[in-house]
Amino acid sequence: MEENVKHINIKALAEDDRPREKFSGLGRHTLSDAELIAIVLGSGNRSETAVQLAQRMLSGNSNNLNELAKLSLADLKKFKGIGEVKAINIAAAFELGRRRKDSETLEKVKITSSNIAYQLLHKRLSDLQHEEFWVLLLNRANMVMKEELLSKGGISGTVVDVRLICKMAVEGTASGVVIAHNHPSGQIVPSEQDKSVTKKLKEGLNLFDISLLDHVIIGDQKYYSFSDDGAL
């Protein structure tokens, strides 16, 4: 039995079905998610084209790009035909998308609602399989002066040092602070620890005449706001 069976390449597709040619001739907006992923993959496996492989990957994640973006390299390699290189290519493509969003927020953002804080931070937090805690330092006009990663932890939580947040706010000459963290489970109900940290931080910042404007918990494409819920 011959061992040198080649992977099915995009070039093996009928010309009208080749995603690269479609991208070039008709424009990027005409391609499906699977076709765009196929371009990143470059080739399929011994029994599937790159497009078919991409379709199977999407199907295994509820046809949801957000779900696919959360997969680790190990998870991606569980798909037949996805080795180390293809897994890294896919993860790198999603990371570029996140970084593009980061570059779009270089202009100072004014926090006037919990939704604006969520839109600013969800790109950092929504796809993570571990918990991270972020701090936004605001000036008197509620413009974001700095976004700071305070800590990161495991699936079950991360350590939050209230004194360190107060120090960051004072040294950064902040007039207001918004804190945010994610729940890898996707749920957004605040824990007793979340409530305790919020209360202690509000009291600590008050000593320096700095306002805690909100604590946002980010889940799976949704969020909880202490401010909106009247819990501050």
C-alpha cells in the first residue's frame, strides 16, 4: 500500500470553488467563514479539501467563530488533518483579529456606560480559558488613561490585591476606576468574593477621593455590571 498519498490542496477544487481565487476576483466579503479558514489552512487532509476541513471544524463548534477562537492548540490538533503548523496558523489569525481591535482603541475612550467598558475589554477577556483581572484608570472626564492587567489565574479564579489597585490609581493620578474580570465558565453571576472585593475596593479608593465607577464581569458574549445592578 502506498504511503505517499498527498493532502488535498485548494488547487484541487473546481476554479469557481477555490477560496483564494474567489477572494481575489469577488472580494473578501463574498467568502464564507469556512472559506476564509480554508485559506489559512492552505490544504486539507487525505480525504477532505481545506474547505471541507474548515466546515467540519466550524460544525464541531456550533458554527460559531467565537467558540472556535477559544480553542487551545491542543484542542485544534484534535481535528483530523490539523497538525502543529495549521493549529498555530489558525490561532495566529484569531490573535491578529484581537490585536486589530486593540489598535482601534488607541484613541482615548470615554466611559459613559457599562456597555462601553464591556466593548473595550471583552476582546481581551471573552475567549480566555483562565481568569484575568483588568483595571481601567480614568481622568476627571472619564477618559481612559490606562488599561492595566492586574493578575491572571486559573479556571477557578485569580488573586486580587485591593491595595495594589489603590496604589495604581494614586500613582496614575486617576479620578475614577473601572475594574473587570472574566468568568471562563461563561456565566456572569457575581460570586461572594466578587462582591467582597468590590466593596473593599470602593472603600479603599474613597480614602483617596477616587471613585469606583463599575465592576464588570465578562462571560460568553455577555456581561454583568455592578453599577447597572445598583450594587455599588
